[in-house]
Amino acid sequence: MKTQVDETRSEYGKGLAYSIGLFLAHADRLRSEKQTYKHSEQETTLARELDATYGVVELGRWFAGATEHLHELQIAVGPPGLRNRLRNFRDRCLAWSQSYVTNSRSAPTKADYEWAIREAKDILFELDVIAGVKPIKATYE
């Protein structure tokens, strides 16, 4: 018996700009987690560790959650000039996610996190340019 696929639902979203937007929605979650720990007297040590390195475990866990939205990233419908960049973005982020899941030594760094956020924003900017919108970079993101 063939399994029915519901094309109207997706647990973590399916799209191009939409999926990247959902990925970016996780960006502030790491910062808010740090703020929560800072306001708890019992967790000051963890807060200091998070401030120093963003915490290897925390970064891996962040990538594991944020990349759930990249599994159904619709690269094939993206502009031909952006497809390799989209694929590279997705694959790098998923690799950092897997380092957390498999507890490997190639854990993501603060620089990896910052690259992923910047790259997601830059891709969305390029999608606007390709769509004919004349976006202007924000001073405050």
C-alpha cells in the first residue's frame, strides 16, 4: 500500500525564503538563552561560559534546532545563480547540526554561527535583488 503524502503540511516548513526565515527566527534564541542564565544567580558560571564561547554544546544544539527548517529548503526552484550558494549554506549548517547529534569533534564555533546568520541574511537580500526589489541594508539588524 502506498503511503499518502500530505503536500499541504510540513512539520518544519517547506520553501525557499520562508525556510531561511524560519532558520533566522532561531538567531535570537541563543542570545535570549544567555540572558536567562545571566539573570539566574545559580547559573552565573554557565552564563560566563556562554559569553566567552557561546558554548560548544549550546551552539550545536542551536544548529540542531535551527536546521530543522533547512531539510525542505527548495533549492531547485531558487534562482540559478544562487543554487550553489543555497546548497553550500544548507550543507554547512546541516554538518554543524550533525556534529551535535553525533557528538563529534568538529563542533560549530562562534564564527560558524555568525557566518550562518550573515549568510542567511545575505541570501534573503539577494533574493530581493533578483525579484526586482531595491533593498537597503539595515544599520541595525
